[in-house]
Amino acid sequence: MESSLQPGASLAVMVERLDHDGVGVAEVQTGTGLLHLHVAGALPGERVRATVMHVSPHALARGRDAWADLQEIVNASPARVTPPCPTHPACSGCPLANWAYAAQVEWKRELVVEAMAAQQELARVPVAACVPSPRPFGYRANAKYVFGHDRDGRLVLGAYAPRSHEIVDMAGCPIGEPALAEVAAALLTLLTQHAVAPFDEIRRIGLLRHLGLRANAEGKVLVTLVTGQEGWPQAESFARELAAACPAVLGVVHNINRASGNAIFGEQEHLLFGSASIEDTIGPARVRLGPRSFSQANRLVAGRAYHDIVAAATRLGSIDRVVDAYAGAGGIALALAPLAREVVAIEENPAACATAQAFLAERGPGDPEARVRYVTGDVADHLARVGKADLVVLNPPRKGCAATTIAAVAQLHPRLVAYLSCNPASLARDLAALARLGLPTVGITPYDMLAQTPHVEALSLVIGG
């Protein structure tokens, strides 16, 4: 037993599990009680040597937490693999890339099972096997980069290292679709040639802050250049030069974000070249996406989830009204349109709504997609105005649904609720609340939407009256 652990201490430990961030956890008995030691890069079943970096001053009922740097793998897990990534683990974007993919998928199902078991109302709900990504790498259809200098002073397109403002070069990242890497390389070449200055977040000088890339199934890419100020006289000529150098570029948009903080995009933007949006096929739906539209990053897995929602809806038979809450680009709403007399799509992001509404305006009166009606604003407010719905789709952000939203769903007396979530904890909380209102969950299917990361998506089917 360790009498006490202080920063700088070195010790050998057995890793028992991963925490919800994909970090290895070992349990160490100390003179002051149980300590949960988090060691990034360590895998379950491994004996490792680690150096303690920080010990939490606060003790919880389950013990205290500490964080350590991995120094040596004494006994490696048979599931350990070599990541096909030049920056792993420095960028921390894919902490599970050193773990065999089958083990990742099994663990993600257990995350969902654990979250449901914490709620009495969900203890007996069956959780299916996690649906794997058809492409464990090369699946991501969008990317956001920081533009700046790495620790060696080179201009790079990268990401911030954990808990710092140090930029890690993301060249060669294997997570994105190939078209993204092609366009990113062309962008960096031109930015360097034109001596475009990175925006300095502290001194508020310079120009370019971030770059956003969004690819579709045809390999075309929408580029968004985010600057910290409006003035950029050469922006249009730069965009044309990029498109000439890289035929995959479908359009280039200039977004202005003057605000401080972590938000990547600002509210003001204008077109520099080509198209201001991009169309993509996700499962049974064709969608139009703008720079700020939400859409799942893994097109293939999202398509599978959309197909599963459509299959569940088909079993209802005749459907009068569908409500798609947190509709984003409207992919689920469009997929369900052929089955219903009316689909109400509710989205809080005005930019995403404007893009989707313009897309729908092009549909003829006989097109099933013309049955979709987009509304912008608070989800709970608009749900309260619907009256009744046969099917409600919920696809909220990580925080889940507000209590008022859950109450409004119950008031619609749906025959089915399809809840697609990216956070098992908030999903379990909301499903338990629905169960207490007479809407029990009958099954949950996890999906590995973001392979190599600790995130898991889950689709829950909730039966109404």
C-alpha cells in the first residue's frame, strides 16, 4: 500500500478499465484510501509504469482521482495495435487508435449497458451489439483545423494538444476521408505561398483562425475560411486559385468570427467561389449542408441508423405526422417523408434551417420531400404547438433533452419515439423520464459513429400508447 501519492511519484500499476474518455484506469490503495489513477495511452489488462502528474484534492465517495503520464508498458495487452497515425497520441483526437477495433466496439456497448443499468426504469432494456463502422479509418466527412505555428515554428493545419494552445500538425491524419487530406494539403501550400498570417488569439492580430472542410460521397469538398476580422482583399482570388489547384473544391466560403472563446464559426459569412453549400447522400436521404449545418461525421454509420429508424417507422403502418426534433440538416426527416402525410422538422440553428429550407423549396408538390416543414426555434416550444404525432424523433446534442422537451413529447401521445443520442448518460436520464411518463424503452442499438474515439451513438426505440 502506498502511504500517499504526490506529483512526480513513479509506480507500476495494473490497468483494469478505461474511463469515459478512453483513458486507462488503475486502482491504487493508499494510506488515505482508494485512488483511481488515470493513465492516458494505457489499455485494460496492461501492467504499466507511470509518473503521477496531478492528484485531485477532493475525495469522493468512490475515492480520489489522480492523473499520470505513461512511461513504460511492462506487459502489453494482446489487443494493443500500432496506430496508423503520425501524431498519435499527441493530438488526443483518437485515444483508442492503439486498441484493436473489435475491443473498441465491445467496450462501447458496455458503456451503453452501464448507463442504462444506473436507471431503475431501464435495468431490463435489451442492448444490442454495437454496429461497427464499415471503415474504422478514413470515415470522417468533415474536419476543422486550427491555422498556426507548431512548436517548431512551422505553419500547419492542426489541432490544439490537450490542455494547451500548442498546435499539433494534423497532416496525414487517417481518420478523414481522402478528399479532406487532398484539399488540406493544397490549402496549406497556398497559405504559405501567400504569407497569410495566423490569427493571434491573445493579441487579436493576424487573419486566419480556422478552416472547415466538408466532403460528400462524390469526393467534393466545401471549404470554409474563418478569419478574426472582415477585411481580406485577396480572399476571392485566393479561393479561385485554390479551386484551380484542387478540382475537388466545390465551393469556398468566408466566415468572420471576431469573438473570443472556443467557438469556431461566427455568424457572418459570404461566398467567395462556387457553391455555398454541398449536397450529400446519407442512407436513404439526400441532404444539403452549409458550413454550419450539423450532420453526423460518419456518413456510412449514420446511413445505417437512418435506415433502422425508417424500418421501425414502417412497422407502424399508416403515419399521419412525424416530428423530427433537433433536425440538423434534416436527414432523418427527409428519410421519413415517404412514409408520412406530414413531417415537422424542428431545428434551433437558423443557418442550418435556412440551408435546409432552400433545399426543400426546390421540391415539386408531388415530391415526398415536399411534405417536410422546417421550423426554427426552441424545440420544447414548437413541440407544444404540434398537437399530436405518431412518431417523434429526438437527436439532441450531448446534453440531451430539457425536462420541458421530455414533457412536451409525452403530450404528443406518440406511438413511437426514436431517440438517437451521442451521450449514454443523458440518454439514460431522458429515457427514464419518458418511462415515468408512460413511454417505456423496448430496445437500444449502439453505433460506432466515431471509431478510434471513446464516443458512442445509440438509437433507442420507445413505445407509446
